Amino acid sequence: MRAEGKALVLTNGCFDLLHPGHISYLAEAAELGDELWIGINGDESVRSLKGPSRPVLGERERTYALKSLRSVSEVFVFPNPRLTDEIRLLRPEVYAKAGDYTLESLNPEEREALEENGTSIHFLPFLEGFSTTELIRKIKEAF
């Protein structure tokens, strides 16, 4: 990609249950460069971050759902709770997170890797009313 002068946009997360907030954010992230790559936390990583009842969907299903979006170029699973090694390996030109994050709330190791690379960090508007935790709560209430 670099040889062709293309910019890699990288984002990451659990993406446990794909919802309109995710879709909106990913479409906007894709506009920041030529290809959008998503690193998703592996199943064990999600459990360590979110608790024993998560993920609702396994890494294969989450990968499939994200890869089916037009805005997404590539999806890969990473086993650790943090994306630090992958950031250093991929050296993206742009890193995007949803607006519920700030520079201060980024994981310090990930932030350091991004800054070492000179990656441009963008926080995109958060689509209010959508969260995986809230969606799970609503589903549980329905039953």
C-alpha cells in the first residue's frame, strides 16, 4: 500500500454485536484513507475485557459480519487485550476510534505505539443511543 501511496486506516475493538453505531463509525473511518483495516479482539481477549458472558458472537462470526461491510477492506483477529504489537507492525497512517474515546482514555501503550509511528489519531462522532452493553440489556429484558 505504501509503495502505491495509499493510506491505511486502522481501528480496533470487540464489535461483539454489530449495530448502527458501529456501522456509522466504520463508514466515517473508511473515508479517512484508502483502506480500512479492523483488528478485533479474539474471544479470550473479549472475555478478559468484558466478562465471562462475552462475546455473544465468536470471533469467526464477528469477522464475517465486519468483512461484509463495503467500508471494510480487511479484518484480523488479535489475541491480546491491546493492539500495540499490531500497530507497530502495520504502521498505519491513520487510527480511528469512536467519539466515546479521547486521547487521554486510549490505552497508554497503544497511544505510545501510534505516536512513535506518527500516526494521525481521529475520534469520530459517537452515534448516541447505541452500545453493545445496552443492546444486550434490552434483549435480556425482552425475555
